[in-house]
Amino acid sequence: MLTQNQWKAGRFELTWQTQKPLLMGIVNITPDSFSDGGKHNSTSSAIAHAQRLLSEGADILDIGGESTRPGAESVALEAEWARLKPVLQELVRWNVPVSVDTMKAEIMRRAIELGVDILNDVYAFRDKDAVQVLAESQAGAVVMHMQGEPRSMQNRPEYDDVCTEVSDFLAARLNVLAHAGVPSSRVLLDPGFGFGKNLQHNLALMKRTSWFAGQASGVLIGVSRKRMIGELTGQESPADRVSGSVAAALYAAGQGAAVLRVHDVRATLDALKVWQALVD
Ligand SMILES: Nc1nc2ncc(COP(=O)(O)OP(=O)(O)O)nc2c(=O)[nH]1
């Protein structure tokens, strides 16, 4: 049984169905991203990668100019913008939903001015200026949980009850956005896999995907090539974690995830098509 859901995101009204999530292809214009650092670190290579992800079937493109991997140092605003601007300027002309992955309100403001549709904030719009930028726009939002900050979040992540604490945090953020005039129909929640979580925390949150999916907003799942996949498979290199990432993607789809944020669009989409034919 498929149920329809909607996400109002800038120029687009995106719909997904249970078992048929949208795919968000990742374009990291960074020298140090954990899985593809340096591979798409120029305007031309980032645009070429975006084209490839679209040709593989991506529904959304997520563009990041600052790595948030564990241990990452932050990037200065103008340096991050210098990476993002030429790529975003091109991509907003493609009539495809464009997301910018940033924690900085000023970057969000400039991206909205260029015509970007989605603000993907791993800092969950805890910056008041970011809330204002979002509220003054029609952009969609991804609100993600992170314990600590990228530089040190994986040192000793601890929770009394990770699912309750993450759920409560996301509910509180949704409430802040609602009070600022941003309805839940514009927001996706994201448990933030690997952002201040160990393997047990990540697995507990993954098993709660259907609960998150049942909230007022849909849920975005981002585990592609991440350390948790490496820990479960023994695959050291992120490039060798595609099969494990696809397995996690199928599980999330079955639990009703709205969006899967992935590096490997073709592999994920092919697996979803076969799996959907068998579960329908
Ligand atoms: N909403 C959301 N955004 C995210 N942005 C970056 C990363 C980190 O992964 P990646 O972009 O592959 O690496 P890096 O941060 O090193 O560029 N993960 C998420 C995530 O899980 N959810």
C-alpha cells in the first residue's frame, strides 16, 4: 500500500511514496570530504558530477562547500561561498531541485537569492539568523540532529536514550520553525547518522526510521558510504561501501523514508527498482 507525501521546497512541490523515496545526489565541492574529497573540487568537475548524478536518476542535488566529516575544521564564509556560487548559479538553471548543505545563515541567504530551493542545515537552524532566512523564503528545509560539532563530535558520543533525545531535539526544532512561520510541510527531519553517534546509536536510530517517517514532516536518511557501513562490513575505504549503503537504503525505503541522501545514485535506484517490484 503506497501513501502519498509532499515536501514544499522552493520552486517545487516534491512528492514521495512509502517504499519510493526521493534520491538526493551529493556534490561535495571540498578537498577533504570523507568519501569523495577532492574529486569534485573545481566548478567544472562539480557541475559534471551533478550532471552525472542527474543522468543516474537523482531527484534532488545537494551541494556542499564545507566537509562536516568527523574531525573536519570549519571553512571561512567567503571560501565556502567561492566554492558554491559558480556551481549553484549553473545548477539553478537546470529546473531540478537544488539544495545547499551549509550551517551559515549568510550562505543560505545568498543561495536563496540565486534561486536555491532547499536549505540543508546539519546545525538544525540553531542560528537565529538561519531561521529568519528560511522564514523569509519559500525554501524547503532539512533539519538534522548533531551532538557537538564536526571537529570533536565523534570523540565520546553519549546519550541516556539516543532515540528519545534525538526525537525530542528534532520536535523542538520543528516547533521553533513553526513559530517562525515555517510549516512542517516545508521541513524534513534527519537523525544525523554519524554526527555524534557511535555504531549502536546509529543502528538504534536507523531502526526508528518508521517512527520519524510518521511525524508531521518526512525523514531524510543519510548513511551513504559512512563509517557505520564500514564498521558493519569491514570495508575501510568509503568507495568499497556501496553495497552496504544500498542495503541500508532499501531498509530505510521500507521504513517510509522520504529522501535518501546518497553518493551512489545509480546503484541505489537500481536496487530500489528491483526491491519495489518484489514488495509491491
Ligand atoms: N542532511 C544531511 N546532510 C549531511 N551533510 C553531510 C554529511 C556528511 O557526509 P558527506 O557529505 O558524504 O561527507 P562530508 O561531510 O565529508 O562532505 N551527512 C549529512 C547527512 O547525513 N544528512
